[in-house]
Amino acid sequence: MKSSDAFYITTAIAYPNGRPHMGHAYEVVATDAIARFHRLDGRTVTFLTGTDEHGLKLAQAARAAGVDPKTYVDKMVMAFQEMTATFQISHDRFIRTTDADHYAASQALWRAMVAAGDIYLDRYTGWYSVRDEAYYDESELVDAVDAAGVTVRLSPQGTAVEWTVEESWFFRLSTYADRLLAWYDSMPTPVVPSSRHNEMRAFVQRGLRDLSVSRTSFAWGVPVPDAAIDGPAHVMYVWVDALTNYLTGAGYPSASLDTVWPPDLQVVGKDVVRFHAVYWPAILMSAGLALPKAVFGHGFILDRGEKMSKSLGNVVDPLELAATLGVDRLRWFMLRDVVFGEDGNYSHAAIVERTNADLANGIGNLAQRSLAMIAKNCDGRLPSESLAHQPADLMLQSILSSLTERYMDDMRGLRLSRALEALMEMVAIANGYFADNAPWSLKNSDPARMAKILYETADAVRQIAILLQPIVPSAAVRLLGQLGLSVDKTGHRPFTELALALPLGALLPAPNGVFPRWVETT
Ligand code: MSP
């Protein structure tokens, strides 16, 4: 049985046929912020990310590199693991579809679909895009003129398609249309945001064809189990094995699956919503498994307006950018400036501007001003007695607690950029309180009141630091350290601590800026 506080969250798994780009970094960072939020909120989180290593695209990339596919992916995957480490992704497992338990899970799922009577042998004749690893219907293709002036047919994603004729196993997807439509309309709607829900509904309503789920023209994939003795050897269509990763990561086919399954949230890019909201739930229904509670299709991160992709040549290496600007700035920018669910533009200048404003001038300044005054005027100590509140203090506390509620509500509702807006409102309110109550002017006339104002401001910083943890984890820990608060062995201060005030009389470490301002050197 899955307990009510268990939370299973996944990202899509990336093709390691090139180095990771900002789009990949964006997806893992957004998912990580949600995973960390739920952990701090007291849930038992299982967070899965990884790489999708089979299929024709990877086989071709390995051939071009002159090595066998496994040698190729073993090397390429390292850059993705470096990316998750650099961006402080808190996944519980980095799954590779070449892992042994994943082969076992994929074959078990296949057998379940066979047992349901949903798999039959036929011949596939139609269009296939190697880049998308996707089958397309004739009616979906678009005509385009290539560089040589020749009219060519492209997939709706603008990728090349090739005519493919091959013996293949098929999955009876067409029989699931009504059940999929009923699932889309169940409450709360599982495919989000609503634009993706509408797209998927319309797609299924146009009618579904059975899906070719195996390939015979190459061998780089999970072997189809129990195949006919005399026919060609089949490997699973890469998307069938790729989608199965979510089950492998939850322990399928072992009984322990029950404690994790189903996913509470599957975060994927808008270009792969079809696979996750049509093929995937149909496969799960066939195997008699529970469906994900939510599939969220996020937008693309665009380099000044253009989708980032290897073929467009505008791929920005997130590791290089992190080495220059620092991970906190990148994480903050991606979560604050990109509305989760929509496309967002990114540029070096925009990251610097946003993070200087919010982190350095906003949060950093608030912390620095109040903590420097405590160091200078109170020997670095918080007041040892709690003084009666004045109306301004009560007002500050009440606004901070209602903004905290808004932050919580927006994070739970996946309105990530709005949650960060609430956080910045907390900063503005605390800055306003500090400025209006001018503790520096009370140094001689009323030092006790001065200390009280500094204490209230520092306690506002404490609340802000706790809420910052899912967004900029290491900076939040540094900020908490500035308040003399060490983190527990899991590296966190859970949200239950929001209600505890700073310890009276505590000696604070010497203030040390946590969010330096970025100054261009050129
Ligand atoms: N391997 C498949 C997913 C299989 S999931 C069972 C795949 N891989 S991918 O490397 O092309 O993309 C991985 C994820 O990154 C996808 O969710 C995709 O939408 C996302 N992004 C790829 N480019 C992106 C941007 N430019 N911006 C944001 N996300 C993007 O698809």
C-alpha cells in the first residue's frame, strides 16, 4: 500500500546522443525544486531521473562515433550525471535504460500487455522520424523546401522522416481512445496545464491507430521476450522501453512497487506530452497498473526566442554557464522568469539582471543590513529577552505568514514563478519594515527596541531562507548558517520549523554576503 505522504516524481529521461543543454537543465531543476518542496513539507519523496539509451538515434550516433552503442552511451551519460550533480539535483536514482533491472521490467511489462491480448504481429508501413523516435501519420506531415530548393516532407516537429516498411509487433492503442478521454476528464484533470489537456483530448478524438511497438532492422534495444522462433529478432520500440523506466524506478515487477506507484507527478517537455499522455496511460491500462496522478507538460527554454537544439547550433552548455554564473543564479532565473508550463527566453544579460535584483539587492541586502547591525551594535548577539510586540511587528508577522501560505499554495499548484513572487514580496515587506522602523536611529535612545527590530528582521530572513531551500538549496543553507542555524543530517530545515522563532540570546557568526552582486568584467 502506498502511504498518503509518499510522493513519486519523475522527469523525462534524456537521449545521451549529445551533451546536455539548457533545456535538459531546466527540466531537472524545475522537477528538483518540486521534489525538494515536498520533502521539506514532510512527504516521503521518490525522485527519478536518468537517460534513454536505446533506439536507432543512439545506434546511429554510436556508429558515427565509430564505437559500439554501449561504449558510446557509457561515455555520453557521464555529462548528464555531471549536470545533475552540478545543478544539485536531489534524485533518489539516476536510471539508465541499459540497467539490468530495466530490461527485466520492460520484458515484464511486455508480457503483461501480451497477456491482456493487446499485442499482435503485423507489418508497419509508414513514416518514421529517427530524431523524434516517432511514427507519424501521413496527414501530420508538412511540406518544406530544403537548402537545395527541393520540396521535402517533414514531421510536425520539423524533423526529417523516412518511409519505413518492417515486420513489427503492434499494441492495440486504438481500443483505448474512450478510456483515455474518460481519464482526461477525470478530476482533478491529470494532464496539465490545460493547454496540454486540450491538445491531447483533440488528438485522441481525431482517432487513434494501433502503435508499432517493436523494430527488426536494428538490434540496439531491449529484446522482445518469448518471440516467435522463426521470425526476425525484435527489439522494443524505444519509447516503450523508455516509458517503462518509471516503473523500473519504482521497483516493478516486485511487490514493493505498491509503496511507490503510481507517480504523483511526471514532468515532461511539451514535445513529449503525446507519449506520456496517450501511449503511456494506454500501456498502463493494458497492464492493469494505476495511472499517474498528473502529467505536467512544461514549455521550452529558448535562447533569445529560438528553441535550443543541436541542429540549430544554439545549444548552450549548462555546465559552462554554471561555472561562470554559478548554479544559484541559474536555478533562480529558470524558476522565477520562466512561467512553468510556458516557453521562456533566456540570455546571460537577463540572468544577471534578474539575480542581481532579487538575490543580491533583494534578499542579500536585507540579510546583510540587519546582520551587520547585529554584529556591530549588539556584539553579534540576538536579544536575550523577548520584548513586547508593537503593532508594526505584529503586522510584519501576519503579512509574512499569509505570504508563506501563498508560497505553499503556489508550489503545491505548480505555479512556481508565482511562488517565487510571493517570496520576493516577503523580502519587500521585510525591507519596508526595516526601513520604516529605522533601528539605526534608536541606538542611543532605545537600544532594546532597536534590538527587537533587528530580531524581527533577522527572523524574517530566517523564514525566507527556509522557503528558499527548494529553489537555491546551497545558498539557503549558507543563509541559514548566517543566522546560526545549522541544517539537520539530511541537509534541511523542514517547513515545520517555520513556526519556531530564532533562539533568543544566540551568538551569530560574522556576517558574510551570501548573494554577491554580479559585475561584468568586460
Ligand atoms: N528520451 C526522450 C524522453 C523519454 S521519457 C520516457 C526525449 N529526450 S530528449 O533528450 O530529447 O528530451 C528530454 C527532455 O528535455 C524532454 O522532456 C524534452 O521536452 C526536454 N527538452 C528538450 N529540449 C528542451 C528545451 N529547449 N527546453 C525545455 N525542455 C526541453 O525526449
